[in-house]
Amino acid sequence: MARLSEKELLWKKINKRFSKGVVDYQLIEEGDKILVGLSGGKDSLALLELLAHRSRIFKPRFSVVAVYVGMTNIAYQTDVDYLKCFAADLGVPFIAYETSFDASTDQRKSPCFLCSWNRRKALFTVAKQEGCTKIALGHHMDDILETLLMNMTFQGTVSTMPPLLKMNKFDMSIIRPMCLVHEADLKEWSLLSGYKQQVKLCPYEKDSHRSDIKNVLHSLEKLNPEARYSLWGSMSNVQPDFLPAKKTKQTTCL
């Protein structure tokens, strides 16, 4: 039996975690039409590959469409022709959609938040036009754990980006099929696959705390190599009896 190459072994590893996430959280149903937000980064490119591969082989049957949202007022250079060819090689239809936002309209929100919110809004617009049932985003396990730590640190809430989020208002769901995939594996996959790196010139990127929280997660893994799995498990193992709880005042009836 021929030995698998380094790239084949890595694909098998990534695809195993990807498939587990899809099955465990029941992310795909028969007849789904899934819109993939294709930014040009390694995560969205890998997600499109994984979903395109699964749509051809496994049940339930579903279809995929790739959508790139360009912000005309952000100096973020993306090779749209590369994305179009990448999708075409996978047999996936590709749509480029342009929009913009005015950061001065809401001083309460950061420009980074407004940009992200408007991109998401554009994805919903295209998804509705194309008759899609779900929007797939390229967040991986590291993203979800970092968001958990960020929300606990800055918002005082135990919350994060769930693998499946049903948006009743839009009659659609957001799914994150790579929720169990490690970022380190995706970085290695992008190098072995020769993904073209996009030019990042986002003026708001430096304002984000995410890189600092990423370092916190790495520090926790130095203390405990299994830290990511403990953090992940903690989200479904909340024990209210062992957490602080404010007592409500009871009124006495005379």
C-alpha cells in the first residue's frame, strides 16, 4: 500500500475534524443551498474546498455558492479573478458583490465592527437573492475560543460564535463547519496548497484585541497542552450551583 504524502495526511486530519463538526452540530440538511463567504483568506478558501468536496461525495445532498463581498471604502486589495478561478476549479458558482459603509454614522461602534456588520448584511442580501438556506463562515476552533475569552474579558459574558446560529428574522442559519478545525493545521494546509496570499491594508486591523487574546490562548496551551479542549468542553459543562448568583429580595406579605 502506497504511503500517503504529507499533504494527503493533513487533508485527512482536517477533513476528519471538519466532518465531526458538521455531524455533531447537525450543520447540513438535505437540499441545503449554502452560501460561503469567500474573503480570500486561508480560512474561507479551505472552507470552500471542504464543502465542495463534501457536496460531491457525502449525504445529505447540498449545493454551494461562493460570494466575495468587497468594501469599496476599505483599502483591502483582493485578487477577485483568483477567487473566481479558485471557485471554478471546484465547480462552485462565484458572485462578487460590492458595498460600503460610513463610519461617521455611528460613533458608538468601532469601524471594524461596522465593516464586519455591513459585510454580513451583504451576505444575507445575496443569500436571499440566490435562494440559499444557510451562510457558511470560515471561523475555526481558535476563532471561537478567542471570542469566548474576549467576551469574558471585555463584555463580562460567557458567549461566543456558535457552530449553528438560526436567524429566524431572515429564515436562514449561519453555520461554522470548521468549528473543530485547528488554525495551525489550516496555516500548514494553505502553504502546502499554495494559496495566494491577499494583500491586507485594513486601516482598522490594529484596533482589534484579537491578536492579544490569541497570545493568551497560546499561553494557556503552554500551561496545559489540552487547554483548548478544556475550554471547549466548559461551554457545555456550566455548573450554576458553583457560580456566584445574586439573591433576589423576597417580599413579606402581612
